[in-house]
Amino acid sequence: MTELTDTADTAHTAHTAETVETAETAETAALTVTTGASFDWDTFVDRFWDRKPVLYKGVGGAPFAEAEVFETAVLGSRPPHPLAVPGNVQFLVERRQQTQPRDCLPDLSDRSFDSYERRMADRLNRQRYALVVHRFHAFSHPLWARAQRFYAGLWERVGQPTHTAGSTLFHGSYEHSPVGVHQDRFATFMYCVRGTKRMRFWAERPWSDPVHTILDYQPYLASSFVAEVEPGDLLYWPARYYHVGESTGDAPATSVNVGIPRREHRPYYEIKDLFRGTEPVASAPLFTPDAGPDGQLAGALPTALADAVDAFAEWLSEDRFADRATSLALRVRTAGGFWPTRPPAGLRPLDDDTPVRGCAPLLAAPGDGARRFAANGNVSSGTVGAAALAVLDRLNAGEVVRVSDLPVPQRAEVRHLLQELESFRAVTRTDTD
């Protein structure tokens, strides 16, 4: 990945993967990284997208701010209980993956990366460490909003990813990327938040052994080229480049990487997204009965597997599948290229005379009759009728809405709609003055 790993697939954008591969193979890669004079999406797409790496110095309107990144690192690395590691987090000391990092993860009491780094230096006796937080944008609405505003300029030119771009925090003093030299399915943007980071690239795979990654790559340094990235810099490289992130010294550094899948595995990730969060009830142990006296296994599936197949079949029924696919499409479309987003907040009471105004695009499912709606990557708990859908249109037009504007029979449905939209952070209560 980028220095990146797991994220859901996205991306048939303007170019197909096959066209991209042909263009990349035909082009001879330079053994240096181009430094862009100033950043703008038109020039970037014309010269560099799916073609070659580029480094932009001191990008204005930066997608990530240090204080926000630290707060999100805290939220994104909270363990489900003191002895567990969240599934989206990796923590390494030197090259050793830690299964119980306990007090090595950032905490709000640290208040900043400076304090966290000092605590880690004492806690680890100055050993090198790496903190990696995947699905980073999903843990902070402000950080997600900043990222989707910045990358909207790219989507306008190449198309919004059909599933999701991924985001990953990399922080620490680690010697090099934990996975070593590797190639991703991601085209990657690396934004340096603090410290200095070095990215090392190879235009082709530098080794001949049948392995996907290597940790000890000193024999291949001569064929590589590097880019050093400082705070405020934005580095991009296409998916085909082999790469590894390196420290430039003992001091920790921090970056947020955005990966946009450009190659392979799309059906797998589409199915994974579609059935995310579905778990059949485990009604029996998962085991295979021993063979019978004739040496043959029983013809029936073990109970646990049969239950899983039945649950999957239920989700594939026409009505349930259509509703789930529609809900996923609404989530992804309104997530601005970054899904999943922050889950909804709790519903708050809303009286008839409180004025409400939209603060994000609102989208209803296509079709006639009652439909679901979505905003900011979240989808409604149920469908709404014509009166509520008309309120969506008013909010999208910038109007202020009050429940008292509606006839009494429509108020309960519209009130719930406004409460759900507020929980999605898509409308705000406002003072008409």
C-alpha cells in the first residue's frame, strides 16, 4: 500500500486499470521525483496521475492539521479493553509487532505529539517504534470533512471512487515501513504532518525471488530513488511503484497517507463492503465431524457452516439485497470518497419552533414512493414519504426549516428526519437573527 495496508476498494475512475497499466508500461520512469512548483489539480492530473511520482512543497489548504491528527490518533487507537489491540491498529517496537501495547498508544492526557513522543522515549528506552492507524478518517468528523473537501478537486477531474479511498496514520521513529519494500494496489498521497520522512522508490521490482515484500533491501539501493518530505509537503506516487518509507534520523515523524485503489481485487472488496457488519448467529461450534466407518465425511455441512450459508442466503433475497445495496450506494456517494465515516451521534429532542438549516449535501434514493436518505456517509434508519422528501429539497436549497412549518399530520415524520440528519452532522440548529 503506501506505507498503507487494509482499506476497502474504490476506484474505477476516468481511466480503467487496464489503460493505466498500458500507459505506465510504455512510459520510462525517471530516477528522480519531480518537484512541483505549485499545487493545482489540473496540472497534477494532466502530468502525474497514474504516471509518476511528484513532490509538492508547502501545500496550501492542507488536508490535515497537526492538532486534529493527534486527536484522531487518540480516538482511532482506543482499545476495546485494556489488554486488546483495535483491529485497525498496529504498534511495533523495533521490528516486533506488539500484541498488548497497553500504555504505548496515544492518550488525550498526552495533549500533543510532542508529549506523546517524550513519553514513548522514556517508556521504550529510546527504542524505535511505529504506530499505524488504518481507516483514520473514520474516527473524526472534522478531519474527514477536511479530507473530503481537499480531494473533491481530484474527484471532479477523475471521478469519485466508487467505494472508498483509504487513509492511514504513520507515526514513529521506525527504521522503515513495517512491511518493508512492497507494491500496492493504491495510488498514494502522503501528507507530512511533522518531522521529516524519506520515501524510497523503485520503478520495477528490484528482486527476482518469488516474494511480495522484503525487509532487508540494502542490495537494491543503487536502483532506487528517494524523496524527502517535510511538514506541509504532499508526495504522490502511482500504484505500480515499489516503495518503502524510512526515517531520516532518530526523531519521530508523522504522516497521513491517502490511498486510492487502482489495481486488482475489486470484486472482493465490493462484496466485503456490501456485507460489512453482517454476522450470522453462532448456534454451534465450528468443527467438521470425523469420518464414518467407511472413511467418508457426512454429506451435511457442520451446523455452524450451514447457519452461515442460510444467513447469507437471507441477505441475498431480492428485497433485502436491494435495500442493502441501495444503502451502501447512498453511504458511499455522500461520504465524499472516504467511507466509512464517523457513526451518527445520538438523537436530540427537537421542538416545533427550532430553526434548522442544512450544512451538507443530502441525498435520497432514486425511485418513487417512500425512500431512504443519506448524508455524510450515513443512511437513514428507515424510509420517508413525500412530505419529508420535500423537506430534503428545501434544505438542499439552503432554506431554514421548522417542524411547525408542516401540517400537523406530517410533523412526526419530518421531526424524526431532522433529528436523524442532525445526528449525521448534516443539519444545524440556527438563530434566524
